[in-house]
Amino acid sequence: MYWEKDLETLDRKELERRQLEQINWTIRQARNSSFYSGLKINRIDSLEAIQDLPLTTKEDLRNQFPYGFLAVDRERVIRLHSSSGTTGKPTVVFHTREDIDRWQNLIARSMYAVGVRKNDVFQNIMGYGLFTGGIGFHYGAELLGVMTIPIGPGNSKRQIWFLKHLRTSVVHILPSYALRLYTFFDELNIDPKKDLNLKIALIGAEPHSNEIRKKIEELYGIKAYNSYGLSEMCGPGVAFECTQQAGLHVWEDHFYPEIIDPDSMQVLPEGEEGELVLTTLSREAMPIIRYRTRDLTSLIPGNCPCGRTHRRISRIKGRNDDMLIINGVNIFPIQIERTVMAIPEIGNNYLIEIRKKDYMDKLLLKVEVNEQVFQGTLSELEKLQRKIIVELREELDLTPEVKLVESASLPVSDGKAKRVYDFR
Ligand code: DLL
């Protein structure tokens, strides 16, 4: 059940003692970089005192491109990754051999926690390259000792061919792609529940609601576990759901989590929602202190029945820069997703468009519906459309326009899903 029982179930007092020690090590290590060389604080005496250290932002990483955060000799760096941002200067992250070893160990730990074992067949459907999803899991899976198929995303028919003939039991996949892939099975006359050996999907890298997770579980007849991470910390392997599926354990022996109010920057107590701030505890090449992830979540109070003592965060609600303001009302795209995906007639994809019309913001939701529903009568479709509008009005406090479209007709990408188009 545990990859490293002693570390995963470490007594909290001891875990916190080690965290304090590691934060002080991180401060010393970070001072070797030009960005942190002027850090005023040498050490802290309690975990609470971490609040005295300054926050670090994505902007800082950008401004220091390429080497401003590097804290070791360049010769010790064996790998670079870059974050998925599509605009502006990229942010780059460096790793020493030991950083990579620790990272792959955390992936192995995460996979083991949800039941992946050596006798599984693992199809890694995440992108390889600068993105951390593919390569990150690849080395972790190999460390665990599971046969790994480095197929990457795309070419859905070939994916399915491998799934079927190699008897793949575990996939690592973007939740949006898991839903799109499903639309290809019919054509190939394959029933994913009967004709495949699939048991587990590891899903992450983009916000997704519990409704989307349930949908993936039901369509494929499997368990889907949420995996969270970001390139700045390493990539995937920062926080992972255990089989309880009740929040994601932050691997606290390597990352120190805080939740802050994004306006006042004050640290919030457990249970309150805010922005996740992370400090690396063991990174050599690129230690980062109090990094503002922009991801909104909360620390879940109480112990997890799985026995792990590392605290859990709740499912990511979105990034605080994702929030839409529609005629003064604050909306997160995930609220729309939760509402529509709970309606059984709804298919596997949706898209949100926002426009200005007569000085007012208009929200248009295009949503795919199941094949049978789409072939149904006009009045059935109108009834469904009204139902979606009513449910969204209740959730959002505004009346959207809704357009029902055919299954697999909305645009998709090989990478993270882009579902919001703001034309204002
Ligand atoms: O997406 C790392 C990753 C790869 C995580 C594979 C999980 C699986 P970046 O490309 O740097 O790294 O993007 C990080 O993606 O700050 C979140 O906004 C979002 N994100 C990642 N995982 C989740 C998740 C990888 N499980 C950014 N739920 C993060 C919601 C997620 N959002």
C-alpha cells in the first residue's frame, strides 16, 4: 500500500521538524542564486515564521530568465523543463541528477499509492518534451518497474489499438483527452468496458470537476485519480489522490504548502479557500521559496483514513487568473462544467464564448450532446436546452445562451484543453 511507509506515515511532529530543517537548508541553498542572493532572512525558528519570507511569482521567474534562479554550477544541471505558458518569455526550470532522482521517486510513490504495480502495463498518453507530464511519469513508472509505453498524446485509433492489444491496465492522460478518446471506440466497434483490461487512469495537468472524473470512471469502468503538479516545483508528483479519493496529499517531505488570501497575502487557516503557495524543500538546482501557484484550493483539515500524514488539498477550483467577470458576476469555468456534466444527456465536451453586445456581456455555452439525444426530436432538444439554462442560472446567477452541438464536433487540442474564448 505504501511505497515508503516510514516517510508517508511519518508522525506529524517529526515531519514538521524535518520541514523546518529543510526550509532552512533551502534558504541557504537559494542564496547561491542571483535572485535570492540578497535574501534578508538567514533562517527561521518556526514553521509559522515562513510568512516572514517574501513570496516569489511567475513574473520573477520570467524576469530572471534564463539563469537567475540557478543555485548550482551549470555543469551539475542535467535537465531543463519549461512551463506550458503560451505567451511571453517562457519560464525554465533546472534539475540536478539528485533532483531528478527525488522527482521520479515521488511519481513512483504516487502511482504505487493508487495500486499501480510491476505486473501492470502503463500507457503514458501525456506529452513528452518540455512539458513535464510525459517525461516525469515515464521515469517514475520505470523506477516502479512497470512496463511503460511512451506513446504520448494524439492518434486516437493507434492509442486504442495499443490499449487493446497490449492489455494496458493503467493510463496517464489529460481528463479532456480521456473524454475525446472515448468518442473513437464506437467506430472501432470496441467496448472499453468489455474489450479492454484498463483499471486505472491517472488524470491531471488541467482543472477538471468531480463530475468529469465520474464520467471518465463510468465510461471506461475504471478508477480515475487526480494528480496535481506544476513545472516550477518539478512537474507532476507534487500532490496526488490516494484510493480514498478525498483530496490530494501534498508530498510534504518535499514541498511546504500554505494557502494565502490572494488580495491581502495573509496565510489562511485550514479549510479556507485561497491561493496555494509552495516552497521546495529538497531542490538543489532551483530552490523556490513561497511560490504563488495562482491555483485556488484549501487545505483539508483532519486525517486521511489511508494513514498518510501528509496534508491534503482539495480539488483545484481553477486559477485565480481564470476567473471570469460577466456583468459584474464572478464565475469560474469549473462551475459551468460541474453543472452541465451532471446532466446525463450531455456528451464529452463544451466550450464557453463571451462577447460584448450592447454594452452587456453575453455568455454562450456550446455543449456536445449524446448521439441519441442529438438524433431526437426538436422539442426534446429544446427541453434539454431549457433545462441547462435553468440549472446554470441557479448556479451562476446569470442567464447564459446555450447551443447544443453534435458529439465530437467542438475543437480539441493535443495539449491542455482550451475551453474559454473571451472576445471582449
Ligand atoms: O501540468 C504538471 C502536470 C503534468 C501535473 C501531468 C499533472 C499531470 P504545468 O504545465 O507547469 O505543469 O502546469 C501547471 O496546471 O499550476 C495548475 O493550474 C494546472 N494543473 C496541474 N494539475 C492540475 C490538476 C503540469 N490536477 C498548472 N487539477 C498548475 C487542476 C491542474 N489543475
